[in-house]
Amino acid sequence: MNIFAVSAGFIMAFVMMQIISLNVEGEGGLAATRLTSAMSIAEVSVVNVASTNGFLTDDYFVVGSEIICHTGRTGTTFTGLTRGCRETDAQTHAVGSRVYNEATSVVNQVVGFNIAETMSTSGPIRVVIMVPSALMHAIPKLIQWDYSYLEGQLLGVFPLAYYKYIVLYPLSGAFIMGFAVIMINVFMGIARIVTG
């Protein structure tokens, strides 16, 4: 068995544990907030809300029966708007109207944007362009996950924190080492081709 296969196995085990963590800790669930300014039917460039925590950067949200696509967000605004997405009609919305998203998939939550929505509204080139920033968002999040749901004891006997320290944190370290080995192999392969 070569080092590449072992590294890939560690990476897969690590990613699966992160997906379980995200689901258990509610990272793939609903996000909700309220409008802080009214919206007319006319096109608007920004939607002001109380908070955008839990929403993806490039996705859509629902207000009333209208779906609004967006391509950016700050702490309290959504930007790059397309009103009446997904065959809904633009409507007026009062201050305090509920703004929410549907449950996002774990993969979209990890990379920070809705892959399918971005493909359909902005095209595959934008998705490819967003991949480096998505990796910069995803890798630190995965590596630094604290597994806070593993508290207490299993069957009143075995402290679950031990599982974090004995299994999951070493997997995080193995992920970092495996990723480094894969990147070294990739660069060595490129160097061989260039000098070849």
C-alpha cells in the first residue's frame, strides 16, 4: 500500500467525521432573520436585515412567498440581488418581515455558497473562480472543528471527550499531513513534466 492511498484514506475518514459534526451541530439547518427596512416591488440593490449569520454568501432567501437570489452579503445586508427567483413574483415586504433560507446542504455550508444556485444563476465559470476562496473558507473550518457535541459520557461511563482526543484530533493532524503529502506529490509531478 502506498503513502498516497493511506493519505487518501485518512482524508476521507476526516471529511466524513466533519460532515457528521456539521449535521449534529446544526450547521446545515435553517437560518432566519428580519427585514430592517421595507422593500418595494421595484428593483433594489441591497436588502437590509438584522443579521446574515447562518446564510451562505451566494444563495437565495425567502421573504413572504418571494424567493430572492443574492451573490453577496455583509453582516446585515444581502447584495447582488435578483428579485423573483425560481418563478416567484417580486412583492412588497414590510419592516420586520421574516427572511429565511431553506436548509442548506452540508457541502454548501462547508464551502460557503450554494453550488447549484451559483451554477444556474452565474454559470460554471463563476463556480470555478469561487473554488479557491471556498477552499480558503472550508479547510480552516474543517481542521479547527472543536467537536463540541462530544461532551458528557457514553452510557454514564466513558467520557466522550476521550473520543475527541484519541480519534478525531489525530485524524485532523493526519488530514493536514495527508494533504501536504498529496500537494508535494502534485508539485513533484508538475516539476517532472516541466523538466522532463
